[in-house]
Amino acid sequence: MRTPHTTIEAPVTPRLTGTSAPSTAGSVTSKGAGVHGEPSSTGVRTRSQHQRRKRIIQAAAALASRGGVEAMQMRTVAERAGVALGTLYRYFPSKMDLVVAVVGEEIDLLESSIERRPPSASAPAGRAVDVLMRATRGLMREPELADALIRSLIMTEVETPFGERMAGLLVRVAGEGAGADGATEEQVALAGSLASVWVHELLEMLRGRRTYDQIQWRIEIAAVRLFADFPAAPSA
């Protein structure tokens, strides 16, 4: 983890994993926008649209990493991304839609990391902790960005897939032994509860009230209790 703030000279994609990977950010449901915040006139995302959207998200993340959500002024984001302000609003009708898209990008990268390097622990709780601590390390490389995103998601009224996607990822990883599709409704709810614990602990760390080791210890305790009924991975 990197505690000191690092100045970003050009837009860079924030990473939960600390590694680069192809990404399509999580969908955002907004009036007047299609899936992923795309203009809905064509229904098909062209390569140029995808690249333009990615530039916008990178620009927003770079600004937020310097000065939080307050620095993500729509006009400034448009200028940094090299698009017209009207174009920005067609992709993202509000600042919070843009925040949600940045978070979606983070989760995409985390999922890509998990696919490339799955957790090796045999116990479901251990696999879940591995995922959450990877996410913690990645976010804390840009603490101002992490603080801006987490706080904004807590306060926003915009529909966001953050909680559901994190819970789904934990279910898939922890439920490896029985298969993710075999998870019960209770197991999905328990995974959501663990994701909520993680968000709270991350906020405490951002406030200076937790160390990385304390967060890991608390998440391990919660994971062992909440994931007690998940099946263990089969023996090699």
C-alpha cells in the first residue's frame, strides 16, 4: 500500500488490483442513457465510443485522486478527456453516474485479477479475505480516490451495482467447492454482509482509525463467522 499521495500527470485507470487489464465498467441505470451510460440511440457501442468513454472515466479518476469528488467538475473532466461537455453529459448525465462508472471499472479490474490468479486458500473464508485484501491494497494506492469513491457511493441515490457485484464476486470465489450457481439466498446475503463490513473497515482506515493489519484481522473474523456454511474446495 502507498500512503503518501502520488501526483498523476496524465489520466490513468485506477486499479483495485494494481495490474492492468481490459475492462468494461459496470452498468449504470440513468434516465436518457443506455447500458454502461452509453447514448442509447444505436444500441451498439463502437470502438470509438468505447475509447471515448474510457478516456472520460480515466480523466475523472485522475482528478478525484488529486482532490476527491469535488475535483471532478464535469467541465474539467470533459476538458481533460478531450471531449465536448455535451458529449460527456450524454455518456454520464450526472457526476454520480460518473463516480459509479469509475467504481465499476475498479471492480472489473479486480475480477480480471481473480480470474488470472484465483485465491489459493482451501477454506471459503480464506478465499474471501484474499479478494477483499487485494481490493484494499489496490484502492489504498490512491487513498484520496478511494475515499472519494467510497463516501460518494454511501451518499448517492444513483443506482449502483457496487454492493451486488462485490457480493457476487465473493460468492463465486468462496463457493468454489459447490459452484457459484449453487449458492443459496442466505449465502448471497452473507456475502453481502461481509462486503459491507469491508466497506466500513476501509472507511475507518481512510480516517486513520485502522491499520492494514487491523482491517485484515477484523475481516478474517467476520469471514470465518459469515462463511462457515460455505463448502470447502475439494482436495487436490
